[in-house]
Amino acid sequence: MAEDKQERDARLKAEKEFRVRFLVKETGITETQARDLVDMIGIDAGSLLREARLLKKK
């Protein structure tokens, strides 16, 4: 059975939260910075890590 909009939204929200926690732990950026990156880039792990590492160097 296909997921409905509510299930899809919940899954996406959980994925975003996971990515935020992962970026904070993996790169040392702040939670706010991680949330901003996820909002701008989405949930692609490679892109997020690249940008978070660049951000951390500043």
C-alpha cells in the first residue's frame, strides 16, 4: 500500500532530523547551521557533508 501525505511528511521530517544530528556529530557545526543546510540543500548526504565541512573551515 502506498504511503499517504501524512506518512510521507512524517518520514521526511524524521529524515531531516536524522541528517541534522548526523551533521552536528560528524562535522562539529551547530544545530542551527545544520538545519539551515538541510533546508537549503535537502537530505542528500554527500552534498550536506561537503557543505558542512566547508562551513566548518570558516
